[in-house]
Amino acid sequence: MIPTRRHAILMDGGFVIKKLQAQARTFPNADLVEQLAHRICLAGAAKESELLRAYFYHARPASAEVTNPLSGESTNLADTPVFRLHESLLDSLELKASFAVRLGETTVNDWRIGSKAMESMLAEPRPVHARDLVPNISQKGVDLRLGLDLARLALRGLVDTVIVVTGDSDLIPAFKFVRREGLRVILATLGHGVRRDLKAHADLVLDASATSLGLEMSSTRR
């Protein structure tokens, strides 16, 4: 039995970073992510509900050395600004009170044409240049860990409400399972449209955009 009402917030890290970066126009730091989690919990959970923990799901940035197939130029991804920003964010979040960072794996799968280059080439066809290519990096196991934690929270009776910050419809089976186990599921979007079937398996859909929550976006600027 749960002695008091408790909730947990589970954050899809890649989704959160992408949306906050677009709204803040700079890479988010740990303070902004913590602030976002706090504001979402205030908006979505009952005032008498106690936070068990905030979970942040992501993966360490790729650190491999890659070689551009067109130019032959090698790049050590561990020396890039993207690597340092992600490492700093994850390291800082791990030290935040009531935060747990769950890490999947990152893999580099050859190269692909970048989104901006693709848009340019579709608008005006031209040959592919070396600068158009970017490493094809993907994450594995992140959604799995989020889904497993949802199930664990439900089966162990640790909380009565889960707040999930995501736009990923792959989590629908997990939503359905924990609702059948009696949990209340709140889906928090970040001003992002999500599929109807994802909304259909949540008890409440919360608009958690930076504007609606009044986040101090300037706090991310250095």
C-alpha cells in the first residue's frame, strides 16, 4: 500500500533536449531540465502528491573516430562541442536531487545526408558534397528502459501517477499496461503535436511548452 500519494516523472531525454533547444535557441543545461521537471509536476500532479523521483532517459554521446567517405577527413566525435554539451548535461543531472539518469547505448552507423543539405538538394538538385554528410548516429535501449521503469513503478506500487514527457508512440503498450495496473498516466508534450493513439492511452494530456510553464529560458545562456 502507498502511505501517501506519490508520482514520478519520466523524461525522454532526446525529445526534451530537442524541444528545449528549439525554444531556448541554445543547448539546455541541467538547471533548465530540472526546472522543467518541477514545473510539469506542479501542473500535472495533485498538490498533496509527493515526488518519488525524476527519471531522465538518454545515451552517452558517440565518441568514435569517423572518416568522411567523400573527403577522407577524420573526426574524433569526442572532441566536438556536441559531445561536450551532452556529457556536461548528463553528468550534472546525475548529481541533481531526486534525479536518476538512465542510459541506453549510442551507435554510429556509417554516414547520411544532413537534413539541411537534403532540403537544399530537393529544392535545387546538385551533386552531394562532403560537407553534406553527417555521421548516422542512433540510440538503442532508451525506450526499453523507460518502458521497463513504467512497469516496475506499477507492479511494485511505488506511485499512483506517472508523468511521461515524450512524443514517442512506441510507448503505447507501456501506457496501456500501467493503466491496467491502476496507474494514472499523464502525457506531457512540449508544445509538440503527438499521435492521437498516444493521447488515447493517457488519462490527461498536459501542454508543457516553455511558454505555458513560464520557464526562465535565459538561464541556459552562458
